[in-house]
Amino acid sequence: MKTYLLSNVKKKKMASEEMPELKRHKLGVRDNLNWYDFEGTKIAYRDDKQLDMPVLLCLHAIGHGSNDFAEFIDEFKEYFRIVAIDWPGQGLSEPFQDPHQRHSIQSYSRLTIRLIEKLDLHDLAVIGNSIGGGVALNIAYLLKDQRPRIKSLIVCNPAGVDKGGILAKLFIGHMVKKFRAGVDKKPAFLVWFRHYYRDVLPNVNAEHERNLIVNAGYDTAPILEQAWLSFKDPMNDIRPFLTRIDQPVLVAWASKD
């Protein structure tokens, strides 16, 4: 036990020495921090390694971090082994080191499957929000021949299931333009971003998390721009195989929450 604790402290110290403090880090893993390598990129994830507990895998929205699930983790960690990932360039995870990598449902699905295999997880319940919901549905399909892997899914406003059309394309183009302003560090971006998130997360209980997300806007703008562009890519349209997912799925469409 002492060896594990010393090793864990050493990992955290090394990570903090190598990585300058960024505002997005406050959105990341806050306890039971672990790391793994995904195609040259250091990915942060939370895992308390309670091997005798049923497993919940939590996948956050784009531009956020695993801290989205902080209150949920506090509520249920006595009953489940909870694994939560920080997507690349979000939370504590490194940005993609390969310039050819793209932020999308498909790349995040490969990353998630790699972690599931690394930890040898089975009978998973997967909870995903936004792009995390799209990843949850996608990996359920990709791992369908490994049925013990994923047992059930809860997806909130999942990406990749919109029917598309001209209005969707126009809206995606609008959002990409807004995030390009963040990439260019234009002051007007943070003003818009703050107003946007007041609409997305207006509840008073979300104020702290909303402020963290907005304050990290310049850090995450390049990722948000790229992810929104990916929503136009047919490769990230997961509708064609949804009927082939035979695990139970709870879908929540949330508004003003």
C-alpha cells in the first residue's frame, strides 16, 4: 500500500512539473488520478480501483472535464467503482501529440476502448453527456461482439444522432465561427462564451462549474472548433447502427440544465 501511494504521489508531482497550470485543469480529475498513454498522448482518468464493485464509466461533454461528474461521484462512490476520463486537451489530459489526430466521436471512441481493454473492464454501465453520449453509443456498437464489456448505457443529449439538414449545417458553421474567434484570442469571444453558457447552464447550482468552463474558454476553443467541425463529418454520424445496439439505453434530452 505504501508503495502504491508513493508511486501515485510521484506521478502527480511529475505531471505538475511537466505541465504548466492551465485554467482547464480545474475541470479535470480531482481524486484517484491515473494516467495512460494513448498513441503518444498522456490521458488523465479517475479510478479508485475498487475491484469488487460494479463499474461506472463517465464520459464528459466537449470542452469540459471529468469534474462534471464530481457530485455524482461523491454520491455513488460507495456503491460503484467509478472511472472517469478527461478527453485530450481537456481537464488534466495532454493535447493530442499527433497533429493528424482530430477531436471527434471516432477518435474518442478508440481512446475509450483502449482504456477499457487496459483496465480489463467488464459489465460496464456507461454514462455519457454530449460527445460523451455519442462515444458511449458508438463503443456499445463497436464492442457488441464482446458483450460482457458493456452492460447498459445512460446518454444525455448525445452527439452524432442529429438528422442533419441545412439548419444543422448553418448552426454548426455559426458555432465553428464563434470558436475560431476563441482560437484567435479575441476578447469578444469570452463575452459571447459567457452568455452562451448562461443559456446552456442557467441553474444556480451550476454556477461554479459554468464559471470554470467559461474561464477555460481560450484553452478549449481550438478543441471546440474542431469537434463542432467533426459533427458535419459522415464518419461521426452514428444513426445507421443505433438499432443494432441491444443493451438497455436510457436517453435524456435536457434543456436549460
